[in-house]
Amino acid sequence: MTVTFFSNFFNHHQKPFSDEMFKLLGNNYTFVATETMPNSFSKSGYKKYDEAYLLSSYTNKENYEKAITLGIKSDVVIIGAASLIYIKDRVKENKITFRYAERLFKKSKLQKFNPRAILHQYKNHTSFRNKKVYMLCASAYTANDLNWLRAYPNKMYKWGYFTKTPELDIKQILKKKRDKKFSIICVSRLIDWKHIEMAVEIGKFLKEKNYNFEINIVGSGEMKSALDEMISNYKLNNHIHLLGNIANDDVLTLMQKSHAFFFPSDRNEGWGAVANEAMANGCTLVASHEIGAIPYLIEPNKNGLIFKSQNNEDAFKQMEKLLNNPDLGENLALNAYETITRIWSPKKAAENFIELYNSISKNKNNPIKIGPCSSAISTENNWYLK
């Protein structure tokens, strides 16, 4: 079985899944990077890799031709943010192909009523509805948009980003945090739709309530000056720390030492791989309901806490639960670790993908009931209240 994965550039969020596929398939697995990594990502700490299975199609004509050949001849192809030219002939031959995509209409619900947007997405997706082209939904809201477009009928499956899942003594990690100052971590680019200003508002709320806490914000971006000003105006300099960009391994260590991970992004957050990382490192997730990963990964009040997107009062309410009930936080973190290591791990995603492909190629029903490659349906906007 030969599998080729096409995407724009290779990064640490895609590496764990690719590593697992390479373990299962060896040289029959190839990841094709079709573009060089943007400077903005490199500056944010993204590493460059030189894996045995990595083919950079943009470096020379020979690599490009190899990529085109793989697109035609592989038993199965996964293609994300890459030109459809790599699968053009493959689709004509009606070979099994998987697209993967985050939410299509991120900026506004009204996008789906824009004729130009609809025409573009029709050509990009609906035109494949009668072909052996399937969709891996890298957001719980992808199916909503594709159902609107009448694309991939009964051919959509849960997907995502799969970060490394270290084997940890999770109970010991949680035990070490008991009776210590309540620590909240945010990891994000400091841009408007990430809504990191909500973390500062939470700090203001917790200070007014006389809680013993700290908030560490990792990342850089255009909102840094505004956040600095907010922190100063609220007299929170002793509570909130802007750490800038730090190495990913150091972020994971900081997660293990923190009680809560605050994740306030709005609907523009396609997946949000930091959610996986927090869950895998014993950090209780408190997240906005509009983030693409959250409906797939989190069962509210069982393995995380959810608040209505951009609603400060609801965010305060959820965070305060953890400060008032440390046992709740530990139970949520423990359940989250089990979820991410047993159901949503890169190893499980690789195994499930091969099982899904085998069932489709043999015209059998999908045997996967939960997690990656289980069937994807539309997610209701108020899912977290049920």
C-alpha cells in the first residue's frame, strides 16, 4: 500500500502522524511539501525538517515530476493546502483520494451567501461529489460548510492535527501542581482573532476576587503593545507575563507545570493544535466553543471546560470552577490525557486511516465509530450546552 500526503509545508504539527505512517508503511509513505515555509512561521519557532519520507516538490523539476507521479500512481492520496494539479489525473481515473480541510467559511457566516465564494467552493469541492474523493474534516465545523455546498455526501470523516503524545506519569505531574499558585498558560500569535485580551480580562477578574494566580502568555504579534498597555492599566504586571516566542519543547514543559490552558480564539481557529498539546501534557483546557478542534476533542465537564466564544462572563465562570475545585481540574486533565493518548493520538490516526481506506476499497461499511476517521456530521452551534 502506497500513501502520499500533499500539503503546503511540513511542520511539527504534521510530523507525528507522518512518523506513524512511516513506521507502518516504510518507504511506501511520502509527504510532499509543495512550498517553502513562510518566514513568519520560522520566526515563530517552527523547525525545518529533513525526514526520510519528505519530498519537497518546489526545489527542482525532478522532485516536482516525482510528486506528480506519486499523485497519479499511489494507492491513496491525502491532499490539504496544495494545488489540485497534483490530483488532477488521479481524479480522472477515479482513484481513491482524500481531501482534508478546516472550516471553509471562517470569517463570517454570511460568506456562504456570497455567490463568488459559493462558485469557488463548488469548483473546489462540490464538483467531486460523484468521484471517489472523500473529505477528512480538520475541524468539527467543516461538515457544516460542505453540507451547505452539497459536497462529499456520506463521504466525510473526522480528522484534525495530531501532535506528539508523550508517555507521562500523568498522575505524578498533576500531584506536583497541588497547593501551588494557580497557573494559567496561553500559547498564541498575538493577533485580533486569537482574543488574547480575554486572558488579561480574566486576570483583572481574578485579581478583584483576590485569587492567587499567574498567567503566562507565549507568542508574539501585532497586539503585544496593546496587551502591555492593558496589563499596566489593570496593574497586573505581577500576575501576567508576556514571554514572547519560546521553543516548542519548553512550551510543553510549561504546560505540565500549569493548571489551566486558556484558549479564547474565535471561528477563525481552524483546528488549534495547542489544544492537543495541552491535553497531552496535563493542562486543563478552558476553550472557546468555536475553535475547530474543540467539539471533537472535548466533552464539556468531563475532559475540559467550554465557554461561549468572545463571552468574558462565561469564560470567568468556567475558569473560576477550576480555582474553587482543584479536584475537578485534576479529573478533567486526567480524562483529557486519556482522550488524547488513546483516541486522538497520531498512532491511532494512522491506524484508523489505513483501516478506513481498506473498508472503502473493499466497499465495506466504515468500522471506526469514534475518533479520527469516524463519520463526520454537522456540528450545532450550541453543541457545548447539551
